[in-house]
Amino acid sequence: MQNISVKRVIAGALIVLLAMLIILGSMGAMAEREGAQLLAEMNEISAQQASAANRAETNLMEVRVRLERMSQHYRDGNKNYAERALGDALESLEKSDRRIAELTRLKLSIDSERRPLIDAIVDSYNLIVTDTLRIYLVNERYEALDEYCDPINQKFSGFSTAISNFNDYALSRGNQVHSEAQRDSVIFGITVGVLILIAIVLYIAVQIMINRLIITPPAASSQHLRKHCQGGFDQPYRCPRA
């Protein structure tokens, strides 16, 4: 202890505390960045892609129902009602096309888990909404559209299944992100607790060392001085070292 100065003790303690602050700051920055990335991913999956897919399914269901209604009116000879139903079906199809465009607008990496799910949705959508169907709608081919209703009904289940698979993935991924966030929170809390414990131990150790370096030597010197005074001034005095 006699070779250790108070300045070195305090400097060492400050260095350790600074290192602990740097560790905490780095962990906080990493956690914030990772949290922002996870939130952005969940926003893409749930708020954008899953929402677009489900709305596309709803709009395409409207196309299906309105084409069946058009077909029924056409068979009954109600041309005005058939024209109105055809116009409504074309409007719903335009909305559905916009939803599919929103679904595929985001760029995904090649190894993304979402890519094959989205590709399945788009492929099943294109099996229903073919160029032939678009031509029939634009040219008001009632007889051809009447015959086209059954193929739409048969292929619609595949489209619904693809969307259901994406929704299942979105739910699973959301639960996974929640679990990861809880795990990271626990790890961060434990780390903070350990660093606080280290700081407390360091504080106690520094206090003990300072007491030994500063308080103990003067107290010992006072005791020797009293003994020296009691013994007279003819004996040489030596200041004791810590």
C-alpha cells in the first residue's frame, strides 16, 4: 500500500467507471438500433403487406360476387343491372390491383422468408385475374364472363390459402419479435444490475484504500508523537509509514 498514491487509486476508479459507462452506452445504442429495425420489419409485415394482402382478397371477393350478380342479371335479361354489376366488378378489380401493387412494392432480399409467401399470393392472383378476364371486362363480354365465373370460384380457394399462409407467418414473426424483445430486455437488465453491483464494490474498495492511505497514517503519526512527547524531546522522532 505504501507505493500506491491516492491519485492513482482515484484515477483507476474513474477509468473503471468510464469503461462501465461506455459499455452501458454501447448496449443502449445497440438495443435502440435493433429495436428500430424490428419495429420497421413489423410495420412492413403487418401494417403494409398483410393489410394489402387482406384488402386485395376482399376486393377480389367483390369482383367474384359482382360477376355472379352480373351473370344472373344477364341471364334474366336485365341489361341495365348487368351493366351496373359489370362496372362495379371492374372498379373492385382496380382496387384489388392496387393492393397487389402495394404488396409487392417493398424490396425484399433474396433469402427473405416473406418472398416465397408473397410470390405465392401474386401467382395465385394472376391465375384468377388473367389478361383474358381483363379484356372481357373492358369489352363487356357478358357471355364470356358468364362462363368465366366458375373458373374464378375454383381458383379463389388457392388465393385465400396463400393469403392465410402469409397471415400465419406475420403472426408467428410477431410472436418471435416479442420474445426476442423480452429476452433482450432481461439481458440488459441483468447487465445493468451487475455493473451497478461492480460500481458499489468499487466504491467501497476505494473508500477503504483512501482511508488506509490518508486517514490511518496521520492517526498513527499522532499516536507516535504523543508517545514521543511523553518520553521527552531527547529521543529522535521518526514518522511512521503506512
